[in-house]
Amino acid sequence: MAKTWDNGGGSGTDLPPLHRVDLGRIPYAQALEDMAAWVVQRRADEVPDRLYLLSHPQVITYGDRTPLDDLPTEATAINHIPTFPVDRGGFATYHGPGQLIGYLVMNIRQRGPGDVVRWLENGLIKALAELGFDAVRRETPKGASSLVGVWTPDHRKIGSIGMRIRGGITSHGFALNIDPDMTVFEQFTVCGLHDVTMASLSQLAAEQNRPTPTDAQVRNAVADALGAITPAPR
């Protein structure tokens, strides 16, 4: 019997390999176009499961259930950041420099029974622990806005998750705050949570009187925690 998802954040020796792909800063519209192609390739078994690590220029994305009141207005949009509708789960969120974006394109049917969102939450929590930061996941009370994501123990949100699963193939993923412009989060309602306080690794590191981890250090910790391997060059 194949091993099921490892809720500790690893992949498990009997699961299909997850390949790490490092990219640079990519415009959001281009990433969506690329992701659609990645999904087609994965569905056809032309490529393995992949974790794409990248960043975006400033953009606020939102799902189709997002109330318009959640989005920035002319009065609140200080930097005139563009907004972009998307086909993932979740509400409005921010992407920009200083964040690590991770997109997961995987065939979850080949991975057997498991909760991909919880696996991702636990993997990010494991990665942050390796970097010296405590983090938790939270259960969502019935009828409340989703608390999916990664939180500090005092309930500041440090990582957002929004995924899509269609035909057994995942897309989209997570945004982890390393050192972004935190004032952007004051311009709109984040993830449908009107009272949320967002945090970054830079802020947490300052509270601990230590350096902020680099983008490379965060990428490596996340990839290791999710069991992603760097394929050998051909």
C-alpha cells in the first residue's frame, strides 16, 4: 500500500517525487499563463509533481467570492497597486517583493488519501521552525471566514494559502511574508478577515533581535520541509 500524506510536512518515501523549480520575479499575469501550461503538462504525465518558488511585482489578487468592499478604493489605495481576479480559493490577498510565492502543481490522486491544504500548512510551519520561528495553524469556527494559513502563536498571519484542485491536479499555493511592504495590507481586507493583523519574518526577527533570513534560506527551508528535491541537470 502506498504511503499517505505525511502531516509532518515531508513527502514520504513511497510518494511520487516533488521537484523544486526556482524562478525569479514574474509578472502575475504571466505566471497564470505559465501555470495553466504546467497543469496541462502534469495532467498528461509529461512532468512530475512540482513546487515552483518565485516572487511577483506588487498585485492584489482576489477570488470570485470576494466582496468588492474588501478591495482597495481610490481613498485607501496609496500605491495604486493593480487588482487581479483569479480562479483559486480564498479572498483578496497581496503579492509583492519581499514575499516567497510557492505554486504547487501536483497530481493528488497519485499521492493517495490526504488533505493537501493541511499538509501545506504543516510543511510551512516545519520550515519556519527550522528558521527559528514558532508558527501554528488554526481551526476555522463554523460560519466564520477561513483561517487557513500560517499564524504566529499570538495569531498574527504570516502566510496565506489559496489553492485550486481540478481533475486531481493542484495549482496556486502560498504566499509567505519575508520582508514585504506591510503597509499594503492596510489598504484592503486580507483573506476576508476584517480584524486580521499581518506579520513578516522581518518583524519577528526584529522582535528576537536577530537578522531576517534571506530569500534563499527561506526557499531552502520550505523546499526541504515539503520534501521537494532539486532534479539533477540533464
